[in-house]
Amino acid sequence: MKRRHYEGAYSCSVEATLDVIGGKWKGVVLFHLLDGVKRFGELRRLLPEVTQRMLTLQLRELEEAGIIHREVYREVPPKVEYSLTAFGASLEPILLLMRDWGDDYMAQLVALRRERELKAQVEETPA
């Protein structure tokens, strides 16, 4: 597992931000936690492509960074819930901007794909 620098020096603040929320799954986990408390199984269902091991690692790193809170209930079977800390909730505007940018990017990809398909059809049409 890559060691995080949470206590180290960074060359810029963007590096520090990406060190905490960077990676394929952390941003998505945080986005889903904006809606409120989630159990581990709920997060697994929301992220079907992530392995249990990877989700566990990502959650541990976010907890270590003080972004999420992990609550363990002493019952059988054990119940574990995850929520954003107050500091983690401060990421909401960033996550919502990322969502909006992602929506625009996905629309752009669809438009580019259509443009390429039309271009290919025109090139294949005999003159």
C-alpha cells in the first residue's frame, strides 16, 4: 500500500488535496457520503466495480486523513457505518463541481463520438 504523506510537506496545496481525495474510488465514495451515512454494504452496491479489499483500503485512508468517520456497532453481525466528518463535509462544493464538470465531459464525449461516426459514414459513402 502506498504510504500517504498526510503529515509531510507538500510542494503545493493541490498536491495535498489530491493526496487525500485522489484515486479512482475516493471521490466517488465521498460523493455518495454527501447523501448521509452509509453502511459498508451500501457502498459496495453503489460501487459494484470496486473490490472489497480496495474499498476497505480507500475508506481506511479517508478515515486516517480525518475526512470520514467510521462507527462500529457491537452487534452480531457487526454493523459499520461511514459518514463525513465536518472537515470532510467541507469538500461538498468541490465534489459537486467535479460532478458538474464530469456531466459536461461525458456530454462532450458523446458529441465527439457522434461527430466521428458521421465523418466515418461520409468517408465510406461512394461519390
